[in-house]
Amino acid sequence: MLSHRPEHAATLLRLALGTIFIAHGLLKVLVFTIPGTVGFFQSVGLPGFLAYIVIAAELLGGTALLLGFLTRWAALGLAIVAFGAIMPHAGNGWVFSSNGGGWEYPLFLAIACLVQALLGAGRFGLDKH
């Protein structure tokens, strides 16, 4: 029977979230390109400079999560990014595979980040307990 190991659960969540946010940041840089991401932000009514902040948050916050460094703060910052990502997807419906992407995936990421902030880094992070 498995014993309860919340510190391991926190570690797994932290590693998954860190990987996802780094992947999203790199997607904006390498696939959509920075100018393309700025253009997308502007096309949905957001200021273009916000694209740079989101890219930096995803890359730096994702790296912090992978390392377990300032985990609670990184998770809270990324929760704000994820909650903000709901706005451009809200009109596309529930399913993220919808044209333009739905809003359930960013909502899930935001809530998962809040859970991570509550849990902390887990067993193998750089943060001291």
C-alpha cells in the first residue's frame, strides 16, 4: 500500500508545471516568434509590451519551479499569467481544442499553480522548509 507522501506530490506537480510553462514560453519565442506573440496580444486588445512580460514570466517562473526556487512566489506569479490567459480564450468555448482554444486549460493551470503555492516546493526543491 502506498503511504501518503505530500512532499512527493508537491514535487511532481512542481516539475510538471515548470515544464509546461517553459514549453509555453519557448512556443511564444521559437514558434510564434516574439513579434508574432506581440501581434497576437494586440489583436485580442492587450498591450503589446505585455507579451514580453508573459514570456519572461513563463520562462523564468517555469525555471524557478523546476529548481524549486522561490516556488510559492513563482507559482503565484504564474497563476496570474494563467488567469490572464483565460480572457483571450473565453469566447472560444470550453474545449481547448476549439478554434482559438477554449478556456478550461488556462483555468486548470491557474488552479494548479495556486495549489502549488499552497504546497510549496516539495521534497527535492532548493527552497528550505
